Amino acid sequence: MNATLKTSFLVAVLVIVAKVQLTIAVALDATCSLDCDCTVANSKCSTTCVCADGFTKESTVCKANYGTACTVDGDCITGGKCDLFSDPKVCAINLDTTCVSSSHCSAGICDTKMSPAKCKIDYDTVCAADTDCIADHVCDTSLTSPVCKKDLGQTCTSGQCVSPATCDTTCKSGLGGACSADVHCSAGFCDTSVTPNKCSIKAAGTGCTTDDHCVANAQCTSGSCACSSGYTNDHATPASAKYCKGKLADCFADQTNCVTNSECGASACACMTGYSQDATSFVCEGAIDKSCANHGGCDADSDLVCDIGGTSTCKKGATTACTSGQCITNAACECSVCACSSSATLSTSGFAKWCNNGGLHLSLLTCGLPSRHDAVGYHNVIPTITFDKPNI
């Protein structure tokens, strides 16, 4: 091999070695001496090749952080996009994506009321869906140009609430409007028995102007919601008293059509065992010891009341004719009449008579012994007992 060929061969070998060394040097995290040793885009030398300020290592490349200049979405770190509407164009975060600062969001603000914080559209700013808006706000799509407005139940000033809600210290719906809780209604209550939920006036309630203001199976008559023909106010429990349920007739195989304490049989609602239909109200009232939630669930014609706060069953009230075991809590059957215990006082609530524990004993019965007197010095006699029908 002549000298020229040997020289050429040696030069080629040196070039190859240099290229290998250069290739090793450009890799991120590899040892370097100068910035020019690092050829990965947006990297620099800091003993080893690292991503330059404003960039983050992702695999073998350096991606632009939020707020760093970009050309296309692929320039940005995972989760970011190149905001082409900013000047200059920078990487930002899409809506509904976690954030640290509003400067990172491609639109809206970084809503720190959320956990974790996310980029959201602020109040009174154009939106497309509820999920675009900041916490406690919704996108009011009833507007020609939808914007984020305050949701029901939120503290407000005039004009801030989602339509058709109005501001009454908090945003509230009117009758017939959407709701999810009673506090969302400016009148009536939130009827969750219908879909979607709406603000309605209960059975026998006042303040309506149209049938739509009333619960199902009721109609507005002279400003009051009256149950329609074939339906009755189901007053057997506090909750059911708001509604109109079918009288003991065809229930269309749906138990929800029947009043409390009745069940849907083959074709019609029928009172359960131990309950009987009241001829006036058409609800099913309980006999002695049947479970109840209020007085409307007990047979008033038999002088029964609901032992609320006691057994929650139908019992005889104080001063009422009885047999053993029939009396309300804090009373016992003495001389065939329910008498309050020595530590309880007699009180009247509506048509019901109670024995309240811990007070002066005012109802000690003489049982025909004229020499007995009560604690305040008044002679006791067995009273004449009259019970009125409950007005519920």
C-alpha cells in the first residue's frame, strides 16, 4: 500500500471515530463539554446534555413547557397544545385539564376552587357546555351566545343567574323550573318524583296559576292545587302528604300509583293487612300497633294517634278509653283510660293528647276516689272524651 493510500485510510478511520464520539455526545444525559456537543433540539450542555430552560425531557427529546414558544402541538409537553391565537404562539393547556397557573391555560382561567385545579371558563364568558365553566357555574345555553352563569343555590346579584332562575340572595327557580333541592325553589318545593326535577306546589297547597305549578295528578283551581278526580292527598306520611296518589282503584301494575300502606295487586291498590280505607280521605289508616309516620297513618275513628317519638305505631292518646298495652309512650291504661305517668304532663297537639315526660303531673286520674287531688291542688275527674277527625 503506497503512502497516499495509507494517509487516506487513516483519515477515514479518524472521521469515523469522530462521528461515533459525536453521536455519543449528543444524547441527552450524555457527557459534554460545550453546548454545540448537544445536538438534540432545545438542549444545552451542563456537564451532561440537558433540556434548555423552558423545555422538559420526554423520552429522548425536549418538549416546550407551558408559556414557551411553539409552532405546532407536537412541540409541546404532554397535555399541552400550541395556542395559535396567542401572540407569540406558546404552549398552553386545554380546557378541563389540570393546571397550576392561568398563564398555562389556552382559554379561561386556572380554577383553584377545584381539586385538582383545572382550566375553566370564567363567569359571563362564552362557553359551549357546563363542563367548560368554573366551579358553581353552568353554561347558559338559552342565550343566543351562551356564557357561564351562576348555578342554582349560589350567592348572586341581579343578572348573574342561569336562565330562567332569578336572584333572591341566591339563584332560585320559579314554579315549574329545574331544581335538585328545596332551597333552589323560590316557591313550593323541589319535586324529585318527576324527571327532570322541578319546583312544584304540594297537594292542597296555594299559590298556583297553572296546572304545571302543581304536583302530578293535581290541577290548579282558584289558586290552590287540588288532587284530580280519582286521586287523593296521601297524608299518611310527611313526605307523601305532598303528593296526589290514586284511590283504591286501578294502579296499572305500578306500586308508585298507590297511597301509603297499600299495595298494587293484580289490578288495583288495596290496603295492607291491619290498615283500612278512610271513607273521606281514601288513605289507608292503621289499626292499633301498626307502624306509622304521622297521625294521618292511624285510624282516627278509633281514637288512634301515631306515637311519634315513641314506638312509631298507632296508639290510644292520653285520656282515651283503652285496654292494656294500647296507650302512647309515658302513659298506661288505668281504669280503662290512658293516664299519664307520675313524671309526665298532659298536653294537647291538634286533636291528639300527649304525656310529656319531665313536667308537672296534671292528669292523675281519680278512678272514682274523690279524695285524690293532683299536684297543683285541683280535684281530678275522668274527662268526657271526644276525638275529632284529623285535619291533615
